[in-house]
Amino acid sequence: MLKPVYALVDCNNFFVSCERVFRPDLWDKPVAVLSNNDGCIVARSNEVKALGIPMAVPYFKVSDVLKQNNVTLFSGNFQLYGDFSQRVTQILQQESPDIEVYSVDESFLEISSLPIKDYEAWARTLKAKIFKWTGIPVSIGIAPTKTLAKAAADFAKKNESTEGGFSIVGDDTKHLELLKWLPIGDVWGIGWRTTPKLQEYGIRTAYDISLASDTWVQSQLNIRGVKTAHELKGESCYELESNNEPQKSIAHTRSFPHAVRNYYELEGAIATFAAQTAAKLRSQQELAGAVMTFLRTSKYTKIQHSGSHVVTLLPPTAETGKIVAAALEGLQAIYDPDFGYKKGGITLFDLKPRAAWQLELGGNIADIDRQAALMATIDQLNNHYHTRLVRHAIEHTERSDWRSRQQQRSPNYTTNWAELPIIKAS
DNA sequence: TCTGGGGTCCTAGGACCC
DNA sequence: TCTGGGGTCCTAGGACCC
């Protein structure tokens, strides 16, 4: 059995890079992408990082600095980014069938069985191909564990001399160099909460924690912390995860641009969220066994209030009508007119594959099939028109307080015919 | 009324990731 | 005025049982 070799392919400044594909004029200019509601910064070009703008900072806190430095802003166009993500993934799938799509902008490959002589040369070739075919720059880290591969990709991204590819496989010197270079807070699995705690004990780098004993790490962190430390030493604890594993929950939550007190408004929002999750559920051929509705006031005000309520779906279902009804039942249970709500959402859980359930419980098959056909038709229409053309009346979508702001969204260049870029001959 | 230990199961909240 | 969204996993603590 070969020792595993993991490659992490990480798209640089992903959302910014997607926007730049269609705006080459911005290639070397400062660019940032905003979250929903244009609330936070969720992607920054190197130029913006150099200004000291941190990740996920609220936009209003840095709007002055951004203006002074002529930063071009985009509202998040997540449909566009999803499309680019798929294009990059397709290229990686050709490279190796052993792939885990870890997030929208990162994938792990297991490459020990590939005939590669020089891992860094391989990485640079792959990087060039991805850039040529999609316009997205990537960094690639190669190591005997996933945690080290993440660190190596980080190193590649921040050190130009690597030309975007860094491998520590079979090289103890580079392994050690990487550990000593990596700040403890940048280790995969060590977050903002535990970083200061570890620093108090003098643990400042990945190297420091790789020296700590299992019992000590377990007592300060948890079992995952122990695994992380082992992975840093080069002992693989996390395998490639297949993307075939079914999801455990589906959520749709939104912050509202203003506090919403009106029940009718909240009803429209919750119904819309429920319908959206139901459509996603169906696209995955699954049924939900429960739906949770939640509301909360702003996290940043004195008065705090939140509530959630779970409604069981028996039998499990993927029908929009039933899921919306259950979500609204939850809403009624938690709604309190004394509060203005800033955020709300729904989560579907106890998910099960549709096929398995039908065999197991039977039920009225004819009725289920009729409903399924109706849902399929609605999904087809909505998918075709890339909009929620057909919907329940209660999902009122007229101008409402809860609708997100998106003031600077770029066109859906690649997923909507109407927004295709136009090249003018001159 | 006081005194237990040990086991399981469930849930809420926390921490982490991108 | 303005502070993201969608996930997973782990743990502590409560409820319950014997």
C-alpha cells in the first residue's frame, strides 16, 4: 500500500478572480466582493489585502478606505462563481478520479498512484492548464496529509518563488520549514477561539503544537485537535471524503436589510426560504423528515431575542406545499410581535433518499407520483427560466423589507443567455 | 429523607471550515 | 443607517433508567 499523497488545489481570491475574467481591465487593480445585503467583504484581491482589509469585515467599517483607494466592488454573484467552480472541478476530475471537492474554491486530490516524477513541476503544469481553460489562478500544495497539503498551498500562495506549487513529499527539511513558517492560527482546524488560548502557552506555530503531547492537546482542544497535531507531523488521520455522501441538512437563511416586525413580511420570507430548500431537496432526490424555522434579532443590539421551532414531517416529503406549511407552523410558534427580526431562515434535516423511502413505506404511491410530477414540472420551468417563475402565492416577492440589497452585482455572464458578454468589433 | 454509580440518549451551544 | 451564508462535528449537561 502506497503512502497517500494529497494535493490541495486552491483558487486564489476566488470570487475576485471570477469577476476579473470578464473585466481584464481590473487584473492589476484592487477589487473586493461583498456578501449578501452588501454586508461584508467576502473576497479580496491581493491589492485589497495589502491595504489591511480583513476577511469578512463589515463593509461600512471600511467603506472610506475602499473609496480612497479606488477599490472596485461587486455584490456577490454566487451563481457565476458556482459555474466557475464546476469548470475548475471538471479539469481536476480529468487529472485524478480520487478527488474531494472540499468547497467552492478548493479540492483535494489523492495522487500517490499517478505517474508523477516531480510534484512541483506537475503542479505548475496543472496550474497553467486551469488558468488557460478558465482564467482562474490557483495555488497547489502537496504533502502526505490533508492538513499539511493545506499549509503547503498556503505557502505556495504567499511565496512567489514557488510559482504556485509547493511540495514537501519526501523532504524533511521542507516539512520542517513549513511547520515553522505557519502561524498557529492559520493551521487548518485551529480557529479564532483556540488560537489565543494556545498562544498563552507559548504555542505560536504549527511546529510548536507538533511537539505537544497527545494528552495535553486533548485536554486543551478535543479529539480533532489531537488529529490535527498528528497530521502536522505527517501522519495521515483524515482520508479523502467522497462527495457521494448524502448531505445531512439543507438550510436557507438570510439577514434582512432592516429589522422586520410585520408578520406578513416574515411569512413571505419564510415561505420563500422553505420553497427554495424544497426545490434543492428535490434536485438531490431526497425527502426531509423535519423542518426547523428560526428568527433572531440583530446580534449587535442590546436587546437579544431568538427562537427556533422544529416541525416533524411525517411521512417525510419533498413537496413544497407541505414544507412551506410546516415552516409557517414553526413561524407561528416563535413569532413575537414585540421584536424586530434581523435574520431568519429554515433548515431541513433528517434527510433520506427518495427511492429508499418509497420502497420502505409505500403509502399512496399514485398520490406521491402525482405530486412528484407536479413538483418536477415546476422545477423544470423554474430551472429553464433561471428564476422562481412558478411559486406559491404566499411567497410574496413584491418589494418587501426582507429582500436583500444587491447594488453592484455583475451580470450572469455564463449562466443566463440574456446576460452573455457582448464583444464589439471596432 | 438521604444516599450512590453507571449507562444511554437527546439537545443546545460552541467551534470550526470556506 | 449599514455587521454573510451553508455546512459538519464535538462536548457538556440534562433526563431517564436500573
